[in-house]
Amino acid sequence: MRRKKKPDEHENLERWLITYSDLITLLLAFFIMMYTFSKHDSEKYKELAGHLKSIFTGGSGVAAAGAATGNVPFNVSLKKPGSADDVKERLEEEIRKLADTDALGKKISVITDERGIVIRVLDEAFFDLGKADLKPGAKRTLDTIAPVISAANNPLRVEGHTDNMPISTSEFRSNWELSVRRATEVVRYLIEKHDLSPRRISAVGYAEYHPVAPNDTAENRSRNRRIEIIVSRSVTDDQKK
């Protein structure tokens, strides 16, 4: 009696789905972990995200864990030999000299945050209340710091900030107009008097919406009225050429 032939066994062409589903499960677990870190421990999340960026970009990423303390390094391109720390130290030294000879110098500080090196100037050092014309002392200050920020070939951004007190004049209908105009005046002076390339500098106004202190006292409101000149972290393609 002949035995029946067993049907030919066919290769399972769908085995790749098992591997694919495992990969999707791992990715889901990874994003859940990242989301949990971001909600419960923002500093660890920033540090982890920075390390992952460094891995995937071949070491060019920067962990942001130390941003608030000013300890985060960043890429800086200099026309002369030096580093980001050199730029910050030179700015601090020039502003110390300025403070010794001019009371306005005491209203200027240099910090480092997630944006880069920040020169923070209280508005009364540069402008009269509710005005956007640079004072003579403001021009002297810009003359002092311009050579230093010019040496760092990173993009520059000038930010204008106000307090939350409303303004409505024939010149400025709101704090938006005032903050933008003040930032623009600083940019214009740096371009016209110090030959900074318009390609690497920009102006932006935030009105009262990026305060550094609650607008609950006259002293705090004066801290919020400020100009910030920022040496940005990254070097654009234009600056690399």
C-alpha cells in the first residue's frame, strides 16, 4: 500500500513580523521612559537627551543639564584663537573695567544659559523710560563689547524685553513695538559703527512675556526691562565658510 506523500512544508514568510513587533515594543517602551523622565525629573531628561544626541550625531550634541548654572559648554567659532570661556572672561573683564569708570557698568552682567553667552543690560543703562533712543553711555558700552563679540564668529541675537506696565504713545502702541525698536536700535548701531555683518545678527522683541522676575514690585519690574545680547551656541553654515 502506498504511503501518502506529506504536503511540502512552506517557508513561513511572515517571520519578519515577529522581529518588527519586538522593535516596535522596544521603541514604545523607550518613549514611555523618556516621557516619564521629562515629567518627573527634567534635569535627568535633559542630560539623557543630550547624551543621546551626542551618540546619534557623532559627538556634536551638548547635554543641557548644567544650563541653569552656566556650566554648559557650546560650540564657538573664533576669528582668533580662544574658546567660549575666553569670550565670556573677556566680556566680564571689559564690563568690570566699565563699571570702575561708569556707573552704568554696574547695570550690566554676563551669564551663560541654554541660548549661549548672554550680556544682560538693564534698560535704564541704555534708554530713557518709554524711549528707544540709545543714550551716550549705551554707545560707549557697545563700543567696549563690540570687539569681543565680533571675535566670536557665532550668530548674535539682540532681544528686547519690557515689564508688564502697558504703554500707548504716538510712537509705541504697545510693549511689543517698544521692545522690538530697542533691540533694532542696538543691532543698527553694531552694524553701522562696528561693521558687524547683518548676516550674523538679528533683533527680536518679547514685550513683557519673558520676565526674569515677577512683575510685583518696582525693583522686579526694573529687572525685567532689559536688553540681552546673545552669542548663540551654534555656528551657522555662513559662518563656517
